[in-house]
Amino acid sequence: MDNVSKEKRSEIMRNIRGKDTVPEKAVRSMIHRMGYRYRLHAKYLPGKPDMVFPGRKKVIFVHGCFWHLHEGCRKAAFPKSKKQYWVPKLLLNRERDQHTVQELKKMGWKVLVVWQCQISKTSVLSRRIKRFLG
């Protein structure tokens, strides 16, 4: 059972954004401080990647562990209530992500996915991003 009222839960879920999320802004800030420049949410690419590096032909997605079902992450557990709604929705998100990555790779793009739970380990993440961007 949920520990907040239906109205409060509805308000919380309504306020979650699809882009410019806190994790996305944290990664963008880190990459900018590293000296890299990028484009945001390129509509011409499948999945509208969070950050696009056109000259390098590389993209970065910043995924929330819950919304994109990060395997092995404690934040990626299915909700206990309304499973008939959440399970198909979250599984569809995962399928769409896999399809998007495949499409981008077919087009010759390299893809990096940064998970919300990885953002707190800034030194590890910055090394990973530097290795990816080259």
C-alpha cells in the first residue's frame, strides 16, 4: 500500500518532467565543466537524446532508474500498487530504449547511457564520459 494519499501521489507523478530533469542537469553541468559542448534533445535523431555531440557522432541518454528499469538497481523496483498499469508501462519504456539504441547504432552513432544512480559517483562518471567522448 502507498504511504501517501492518492491525491498527493497524483501530484507527485504529474510534476515529473520528461526532459531537463535534475539528473540530466547534473550530467550536463559535469560535461560542460569538462569543456565539451553539445546539443540538447535533437529531434532529428531517434529517441531525442539528452545530449548530442554531432561532430563526434555520439549521444548520451540520462535515464532515471525507475522509469527505465535499471537492472540490478534498488530504485528500479515495480510499484506495489497499480501493477496492471505500471508493469506494462515500464516494460514498454525499456523496449523503446533498446530499439532507440539499435536505431542510433545502425545510423553510425555511438551511445552512452548514464543511470540516475551513477551520478553520485562523480569521479567514476567523469572518467567514463571522458573515455566515451575521447
